[in-house]
Amino acid sequence: MLGTIVNTGCIIVGSVVGSLLKKGIGEKYQNALFNAMGLASLALGANTFVQNMPKSEFPVLFILCIALGGIIGTALDLDGRTKRLIAKRGGEGLANGLITASLLFCVGTFSIVGPILSATQGDNTFLFTNSTLDLVTSMVFATTYGIGIIFAAAILFCWQGAFWLLGKFAASSPLLQGTMVNEMAIVGGLLIISSGLSLLKLKDCKTLNYIPALFLPAVWFLVKALFA
């Protein structure tokens, strides 16, 4: 868990430093940072999608996952409920920023593969690399949205912790074999793109309603293993 602890700590430090810098940044510069995060989200999401799509053994799986996941999330109103909860604490801007930051921190390949490698091989390289990236990203987000971005650290800890436990206790599980991580990364890339569109105010895709799609590849691989 060392890598995950370091990664969590970096987000906390970045959020604190960024929130302190926020006081000296004018509104027009905050808007510039806001747009920068939207553009960065589009670029990172597209990069994640493009890198992992050629590795997919099931090229249409992500379409099924996004469609079905969107239906599930919409029925549960995940986006609306989460935004209303966060908005009560810090406003709508913080809600959008925290959602986007959490997606950037959690759905990248480093945050999925890293904890598994840490648990199975004791290799924290991916997580230490991710920590550096998240330190800078959380700092920039906090300059725009404030200290509330620090809550993303808890989300990341739970997310990576779940994959660490998965790697520790189920190393031979079908869920860790094949291209499951690739399929999750493809869906994750689309979710990051969706967040970028929302940040740039081009289209409110209600990204959180599609979060269930991120877990459907695991369901697919489990069902596939049962009938193999």
C-alpha cells in the first residue's frame, strides 16, 4: 500500500498548496486555469482511449458498457445526487471540479495497473509516477476550486485500495487476466473526455451517470470465465 499512500499524500499536499495560491490569483486567471483543465482532460482522455483501443480483444465492448452503464447511472441519478450533495458543501463549481479531478486521478491506467503490480510484485513504479502527476494536477485544480479538491484524496485511496486488495487476494482470478484493464481504461478515457466537455461548457454529459460503465468490463470477464 506504500504507493497508494504516497499517491494520496501528494493529492493532499497539492490541494493545500493550490488552495493557498488561489487567494493571489485573479478571476480571469482562474477562468484560464479552468479552461486549461478542460483541454487537459480532453487530451488525457483521448490519449487513454487511443493507447488502449488497439489492445482490445473486444472492440465493441466499450460501446455496450457505456450504453448499459449510462442507463444504470441515469436510473440511479448518480450525477444529480452527487452534485447536489457536494454543492451543499461548496457550490456547483466545486462539484464539477471534484468529479473531474477524481476521474483524472482514478481512471487512468496507472491507478488501475499500479495497485495490482504493487500487490502482486511489490513494484510501486507506476504509483510513484502517478503521484507526481497527481501532485501537479491537484495543485492546479485547487487554485481554481479551492481546498475542497482534497476530498479526491479519499476517493483515490479507496479506489486504489480496492485494486490492491484485488491483486493481493485474487491474483489468479479471471478478472486480472486477459484485457480487462485495457477495457476499463478505454471506458475510463471516454469518461475523462466527457468531463473535459463539461469543464469547457461545451456539453454537460452528466459524467457520473456513466460511472457504472467502468465496472462492466469486469462483469463481462467474470461471465466469460464462468462459461469458458
